[in-house]
Amino acid sequence: MIFSWLRFRLLHLGLLSALLLPQRGLAQQPAAPTTILFVGNSFFHGRYNPVFNYNSQAITIERVGKQKIGAWGGIPAIFKKFADQAGLPYEVHLQCINGESLKLHYDSARHILQQPRWNTVVLQEHSMYPVPARRGGKPDTFRDYSTRIEQAVHQANPAARLYFYQTWARADQTYPPGKAYSGLPLDSMTQDLHRGYYGAAQANGHFTGVAPAGDAWLRAVQAGVALRNSYQPEAGKLNLWGEDHYHPSQWGSYLNACVLFGEITGYDPRRLGPHEQAAAALGIVPADAVRLQRIAAEQVLAARPTAFTPAAETRKNGRGKGRTKAKNNAQLP
């Protein structure tokens, strides 16, 4: 009887251990990637190297009609590098039509937009459309077609998260004479873009948020990190504009990517730190990378103080609701 009891106990303990210990040969399944589509124009690919071709092999370009495309990397590819370093599984796609608006994306590439595979979609409008009509904008067209795209995306995938990518004030529209914002401070175009993007998100009600890149540019200027006027260089300050005073430089692109990454993933870009790999590849020294990460984080937090909580990071990476109402509560510095 004692032998039978001992045999039963040994078998019981062996079975319990087998249940509690990891099974050999059973590999843990990796998390499914979040599939993200960036929709816009050259304000995404950046136009100039080293940003233009950066990390291009890591993202997928969606072909629109007969449009000529190349090895574009740009800001979406910087975003991808951030995600890889942070251990966040993202599959990144870029739908880019140079010099065009969201209207053309809707008219010519609705079949791409209306696919259920998109978990996250980021919309960037033509750089002038969101500003008031008296400044050369087309705000009604912007709101109309951003709403049409939102509806098309949500018709295909009701859980998809949509964001606006708020662009920045153009130096070429501010400092030369005879332009839309001539004689006005850089703040004026930034504020108009802010109102345009946040107002469209609030009026629509089905966008998850706005990535305030343009607001971050102004914050960088006001903090003394970046030039206010790209036509007048100042020692020790970063030039966020490229050589045309319009598209972003590597520093402007890096700042934009940090803002997008923080807003979309809930991951504080300051955690990337001075040895972040994209910055090194783009020729951005560690101290400047840290300064730009900080500016981006401050701007995202100015809009949403809870942006980088653990719950926010979990929700943003594929395990939360797709539709929330984006409020026009972001604070300009």
C-alpha cells in the first residue's frame, strides 16, 4: 500500500511539473505586426538625402497608377527604425503622391485606402490646404476629402486608428516678399496649421489623434534649439528646413519622426536616447538627437499629458479601440 501511494504521488508531482514548466520544442509565437499606412506627399519622404533614401528597404511603397517611384525611405523609414529598436512590431507602408493633396489620393488610390489590412493610417495634407483661404488654403477641400478617406478606411476596417500628421510653417512662405505669410511671424502659419488639423479631427470625430509635428517645430524654435529663419543662419542652432526652405532637413525629419512615433505608439521618444541608430545614420550627433527627442516628447505631452503612460502604449499597439474623438486641446508653446 505504501508503494502504491508513493507511486501515485510521484506521478502526480511529475504531471504537475509538466504543466508548470515551459514545454521544450514549443516556441513562443511572435506578436502580429501592426500594419501602418502613411498617406501624403514629399513631406513624408523628405526630398533630400540622407533622409530621402534612408532605410528604404525596410518599408513598402504602394504604387499609385503610373506614378514614378523610387527607393523612398524618409520619415516612415525612420519611424520603422524607431519601432525596431523599441521592440514594437510594425509593418510600414507609404502611399506618396508628390506635390498633391488628399483629394488625389482619394480619387486615384481609393482601392489601396479601402483595404482591411490597415491597422493604422496617417494622413498628411498638402502643405497649404489646411490654412485659411485668405492665405491660399483650401480648408473645405481638406476637410471633405480627409473625411472621405476616414470613412473609406473605417468601412474596410472599423477598428483602424487614423491620425493626422500636422505639417510645419514654410520659411519660403514667410520670409520672402509677396508670399502668403510675408511680414508675419513664423508662429502665424503654425497656428493656422494647428487649427486646421485639430479642427478637422474634432469636426470629424473618428480620428484617434493628431501628430503635432508643426507645433514641435515652433517649440524647437522658441526653445533656442532651431533656427527661426532658415535664410539667416545662427551658430549653434539646427536648421529644420532643407535647402529649398520648404521640405525638412535631416533634423526636421528626425523631429517629425519622433513626434509621429510618440503620438502613434505611446512610446516616449526620449527613451530612444543618445545612441539611437537612425540619428547616427543621418549624421545627427547624439546631443542633437536627445534635444530633438525631448522637444517631440514635450509637444506630444502638451497635447495629451497621459500620452506615454503604460496603458497608452499598450492601447496604441493593437490592443485597443480604433475610434476616439481628437480634441483641439493641444497647447502651442
